[in-house]
Amino acid sequence: MSDTIEQSHIDAALALLTGNPALGPSRVFDSLVPNPTPDINLGWLLVYSRVAWPRDGLGTGLDAVQDTVTTTLTCHCAAATVKAARVIGMQVRSSLLGVRPTVPGRNCGLIKTANNPDPPVRDESLGYAVFDLILEFDFSTTA
């Protein structure tokens, strides 16, 4: 098993998001928004990823090796207005939902919605309004 398997899963998901022309690599950030903060009028997507290896025999092969990996993507769709945050959310959904990512050496399942989103949350900690719509998706792979 490779030490880079978790990063391979994250990279596969981020590639789907940055490959969307409406988002692109300049508006999709992996776990950290750059400094200086991008223009909120254009909005951006901040993605937190978690790769989990199920326990208690779930996803364990006949050889007793853990075969299944589940990747969860928490997507923060940030924009200057509620409508703009929703538009980013729609682009995220169209990039991920029902797509089968490609992870070398793995059999990938379809990406599914992992939660029902709450309404966008208003945050003024930057000195101006930022609306944050949080969407969560996950997918599983096996060896």
C-alpha cells in the first residue's frame, strides 16, 4: 500500500472541481484561502478533505487487509451574496455529484451527497459580508 493513497484520493476530487471552467484552479482552494484574500465578488470554494479507513471489519478483504477507503469533501462556497454562494454550490454539485473519480489502482464508487446543506451563513469577520454555503460529498474506493 502506498503512503500517498490519501493524497491521491484528495487530488482526484480537487481535479474534478478545478476542471470546471466556472470554478477553475484560481477559485478552488485546498484547506487554506490564500493571503491576500481573493475578491469576494468573484467568490471561491474552500475544500477540506478527510480520508478514512473503516474499522471493525468493514471493507476488509479476505486476506484481512483493509481495502476500502472513504473520502469526504467539505466544500465551503463563499461569496458576497447568498445567490452567488448558491451559484458556486451548483457548480460544485455539477462537478461532483454522480461522478466516478479516477484514483490509480483503485475501484471508485460514485460521488454522493453526504449531507443536506443548511442555508448560507453570513460572516463579517473580514470587515465585509461573506456568505458561506457548506456542502458535503463523499466517495468510497476499494483496492
